[in-house]
Amino acid sequence: MNFEIRGDYIELSKLLKATDLVGSGGEGKHAVASGLVKVDGQVEIRKGRKIRPGTVVEFEGEVVRVTGDAT
């Protein structure tokens, strides 16, 4: 799926919530801290990781391609 952000970035745990891949922000933070999320093919454990346009996030078989205006 594609997800368009407004602004320069969105935090990783907030992206998971905004795309309905998790039910709450706390669940998103737990998923990231548990090493269940990949960013650009690498496991990411930083909940506040800034996700910018062009980034690909993977979680539980779902792939999110982040788009937006980075200028």
C-alpha cells in the first residue's frame, strides 16, 4: 500500500497506527521494540524513527511505501 505524508516525516510507530496495521500507538511501539518491523529491509527497533518519503516499511506481511512532498 502507499501512504502519503504531509510534512517532512512521520514517526515509525505513528505510521503503523495511521495505516491501521496496529490498533493503538502503544501496540505500534511494542511491535517496533520487539523487532517485528523492517524499514528499507532492515529490522528497526527505534519507535521514533523518522520515516520520510521514499521509505518502505514492512510489518506482518504488509508493505507500506511512504510518499509525499519532502521539500
